[in-house]
Amino acid sequence: MAEQLPYSEKVMDHFTNPRNVGEIPDASGIGTVGNPVCGDVMKMYLKIENEIIVDVKFKTFGCGAAVATSSMVTEMVKGKSIAEALTITNNAVAEALGGLPPVKMHCSVLAEEALRSALKDYYKKQGKPVPFEDKGHAHEGETCL
Ligand code: FES
């Protein structure tokens, strides 16, 4: 019998066929976040027009769950307003993927952080104050395996 994978079909789909991979050369905001424990790195590029995320691309050097959550988060924020994008939590991303194994939940936090970091960069480039708070470190109280 084939070994049961701990990942949902959706996770496997986004991992093997990630959406929106790449860079945006004239991005409005770029966010890079890293997981200091496992060394995984996620970079997110946003193109923003009139407070709407018109394009988003990412590059993730990391585990399968990190790739899948980055891919899913790009699909979730594309075409959304900044305010809507900020309501997307890592739990919502994991849910949209049909769930993640508990030891992999921290990987989804990386995707949420990359998005917020890119939005922060956008406000900085605009010379505007960042209108949201930092959520704290991704791995607080969590073990990265
Ligand atoms: Fe490092 Fe998933 S983000 S193991």
C-alpha cells in the first residue's frame, strides 16, 4: 500500500504547480522574510494601483508547505484591496489548502509575514506611515521542524 502523505491534495497541487512564481521588476512593495531555524526564505512582490493589489509574485526557497502557502496566498490577495489582504491570516491560508499538518503550521505564518512585509515596504516607498501593527515573530511559541 502506498504511504499516506501528510499533505492534502491541494497542498500537493500548489507545491508541484505553484501559482504566481517569479518577480515583478517594478514592484510597488517587496517583502522578504526568513525562518531563522530552518533557513527557509520567502520573497513577495506586490504591484499596487489605487490601493488594489493588481499583481503579485513570489519566490520561496523552502519546504513544500512554505511553497504551497506562498502560492495560495498570492491567489487569495490578487485583485483584492490592501485592507482585504490584511484580513487574510495564516490560518485562512492553511484552511484554503485543506489544512496543514500541525508541525507545518509555522510555514504558513511565513506567507502571511511576507505579505505584510511587502505591504510595509509599499507604504515606506510611498512615504506614508504603515497603518497596521507588526504581529510579532512567526515562530514565537512554535517549533520549526
Ligand atoms: Fe521552514 Fe517550512 S518554512 S520548514
